[in-house]
Amino acid sequence: MYTENLGNEILLNPVQAFGCTSLKIITGYTDIECIYRHLIALSDMGKTNSFSVDMILGMTNSNGLSEKKHKDINRLIANVNSNSKMPAFICRYKVSGADIHSKVYVWFKEDEPVLAFCGSANYSTNAFTKRRECMTNCESIEANKYFNSLVPDTILATDPSVKNKINFTKKKVTDVEIDAYNLENLSWDMFKDKVPLDTCKVSLLTADGKETGFGSGLNWGIRQNGTKRDRDQAYIPYNAQDKKEGFFPLKQNSEIKHNPLFKVVTKDFPPFFMRIAQAGNKGIHTAESNALLGQFFRQKLGVPTGTFITKEMLENYGKTYVVFKKYDNDIYLMDF
């Protein structure tokens, strides 16, 4: 199997074709963008935290694992596993025994392995979008036995003792799987001096400019009726007076449910995926967890997590709006 849609064939189609409920992955390398895109796509298909992706990362010692990447992985795990609308994600690092360079994908229906693939494709953006890779079907029961045989040589990425089991590299890991515009490589400094293709100023207030609102905008997760939600949940209102045609990517086919993802870089917060959402495309939110956006603004405003954000807070900060700057490759800077 070496189609142009290899990613869909391996990572998504088994859900619809076989009704699969979980996936185990053995990979030499991975990257944050690949994991996020995959989990968001599964979430778009209606897969919540009852669905799981369990990954063994096998080349952590041979080519090195940077402390930054380890932190990025743990941040990803926290983001998606705290969002009930996202699949659960488990990451295991190889810490003993021979290096694991295998690429195996085992799909399950309930507890039964029903489909498996093996071949050349790592669980990475480059493998599924840029390189010519080849995968083939393999025996799912045997593939699952192989995965299980490797687990004793691994440690969960969330285990506090990881730092005692892996020597984090202090230099950039060989860039065999990641390009400069991968989500995990993006930074404010990469773009701060570049001239953007376009800019768009978007208000953080209600359409009349009078307030931030309850149960909407930056306070989406805070409901007056007492409905329990993550109080950090938020979106940026994208009202008619701020909309700029062609600035953000929108779906071109009405049969597609969700608008395309785009990458957003900020000065003091890790990069994340956003998309235009809601009826009438009236909101901009973080796709992996809409609480990320609320955490970003509360951190910038210097208020505790879950705090109700008022217009006065924004005015005291000096801005009641954000400015998006657009660059190539669907990358945006969000200046606040």
C-alpha cells in the first residue's frame, strides 16, 4: 500500500470500515503535529475519550529525546486527556533493550485486534504527507503480541522517573522527521521580523463592544445557570465587523463538517491549532482543547485559571482585541 492517501488508509479509515475503537502504534519517531492532527481528526469523526491511541516511541535513546520534546508530549497528553471530546492518548518511551525501529499499527474493535499494518511509515507528519512510504497488512493477533512484548521495556511519558531513565539530549535531535514549519518547531522569533501576507484585528468583546459576556467568548466555560464546564473554555468572537474575507481558511465543500486547521504562534505560550467554528463561522477556537485559549488569556492577564474575564481586565492590560498576522503554510501569529 503506497497511495497518496496513506495517512487516511492507516490512521482513519479503519474506524469507519471496521468500527474500530482503539489503536496501538509502534514507531521509531513521531512529532507533535502528527499526533494532534490525528487525534483532532478522530475527534471530528465523533471519537471521544472512550477511544484510545496507545503509542510506543522506540528511538528515544539512539537518536535522543530532547527535554523540550518530552515536555511538549506531556503537554499534549494533558491537553487532549482533559478534553472529553478528544480520544485518550498514551505515550510510552523505550528505556531498555535494543532500539525499536519498527512501524506497526494495530487496530482493535473492543478488545479484539482486527486489523494491522507494518512497513516503513513512522507515526510522523513527514511519513504521511511528504515521503514515499510503503505499508502492508499483517497478522493483527501477532502484531498485538509484538506490541505487548515491548511494553516491559518502556516507561510512560507521564512517569516522573523518566528523567532518571532517559538522558535528554541538549542539542537538537537529528531532523529526520521534522521540518521547520512543524508545529513543535514553531516559535515567535521565527516570524516576528517577517512581513506578514495580511493582518486582521479581532475584538475580544461582544458585537456591541460593551462586555465580554457570560457563557460566550473568553468566558465560554462560565455559565450563569451553573452548568459545570471547564471554566477555562473560551473562543475568540469573530463578529461581522471584524471578518476579513479569505483571511482564515474555510471549508470549500458544504458536506464537510469542520473548517480546516491552522497553526497559531504566540509570544509566551506554546503554538497550537485553531480553526473557525460555530454556526455562521462566528468563533475562533483552539482545536485540541478550547480550554487552551482560555488558559492563554488568563496567563497573559495574570489572573488565576478559571477567572471570569471582564472588559475592565482587558482595558487594564491595554488591549481589548488581538491581531492575527498571516504567513505562508497556514501559520498565523496572534499578538495580544
